[in-house]
Amino acid sequence: MADLRGKVALVTGASRGVGRGIAEGLAEAGATIYLTGRSSTPAEPPEPGTLQSTAAEVAALGGQPIPVAVDHADDLAVAGLFRRIEAESGRLDLLVNNAYPRPRPGSRQPRFWEAPLSVWDDLAVVGLRGYYVTAALGARLMVEQGSGLIVNVSSAGGDDYTLNTVYGVSKAGTDRMARDMARELEAHGVAALALVPGPVRTEAAVEALVEGGGQPALRLQSPRYVGRSVAALAMDPDIMEKSGGRYRVDELVREYRFAEPGRELA
């Protein structure tokens, strides 16, 4: 059975939510995973919502975690991260662009003419621009080795109005970025694609449901379910056939047959 032992991955925004779940899914396959986030507070036991907490779970699941505190709005810090990956590991097989300052689920967002102009930078600099920066730096390692996969975590906001105007524009840009990068990377054996999770049972989403008087919906995808989709993509020997595409997690499960934790298929 294919696995990711000996493979090196980078997951941005891995302290909590979807990023943490992706790291867990890759850990189950035995990957070495660089984890980035801004919340780095060493403590024993690790505090929830920190890189140390994610790293502990990754190790428990069989992965090799390397937590690195990085502000993805700081290009110099991001460049330093890739120098470290090259020096320590000598390769990068998988980059998952996930770091994004998501608005709180369920909260009312101001309409674009009511919001301060800074909302563009708040949502697009770390998200869309941050994806571009890490992809550009990561692609340099991948092109040199002649292989690799870049996954841009997107959302349904790239199709339909979700939360606010800037969110939709940045997610549509995330999808287009993956498509155009795939075209330029094709000759070098490197794939790029966009991944669209469904509604995910993140910490913020559950809190918002409870505060709204509802109960956490069991039908929401778990973050690790999303992570298992990324692991399946990373293990696909024919991944170049998917390069440039935009894939929903619930579509991929029919092909790769991963499952929600605790509901593993026979």
C-alpha cells in the first residue's frame, strides 16, 4: 500500500481547523511535515490551537512534525522557512497552501462599501498573495527535483457569494492561480490544483453553531477527513492528470475511498 514515508510536506496555517486536519491526514501516511502558524506557545501539555498541539498529534499519528512559527505576511520570514526546508530536508514533495485569515463563520460581514478599505489587505494579503509567495518559493525546489504537488485550499466562495466580496474574489483567484501555475509547471513534472472542502467541523464553526442556539452538525466534514483527501492526492502516481483542476473533497472520496475518522471503509 502506498504511503508518504520519506516524503516532505509543508502545511501552512496548521495550528487549528482545516490546516491541522490536513497535517493529521498526512501524518497517518507517515509524512515528514513542516507546520506553520503564528500561535507558538511551548507548554506541557501543549495548549489547544497551537503549533505544539498540532505537532504532538502528528507525532502520535505516525508523522514527523517540524513546527515553525511563521507570519505569512512577512516575505523574509517565508523565504527563511524555505531555506530551512532545503537545508534540513533537501526536498519538498507537497505544499499545502492553507493559511488564510478567515472571517468568523456566521458573523455578519459589512458590505464592501461599508467596510474599511483595509479589508482587502486583511483578507487578500495573507490569503491570495501568501499562497502565491509560498507557491513560488516551493516550486523552485520542486522544479529542481522534477516532482511535487502544490495544493491551494479553496472554498465554495470561489463559485457563489460567501461572507463578503473580497472573500469571493480571493477564493476565485486561488482557483485560477492553481490552474495557471499548473500550465507553467507541467513540463517540469510538478502538479498544482485547488481543493474545495465542504462545510468543515472546525473549532470556530462549532462555536458559532452553539452560540446560535444550534447543535454541532454531524454532517459537517471533520478536518482530518479533508486531510485524508490531501494524503490520497499526494499518493496518486498519476497526479499530473489532475494538475490544473479544482476538486471537491466529496468528489475525491468516490475515487480514493478515504473515510471519516471512526467510519473507515471495510
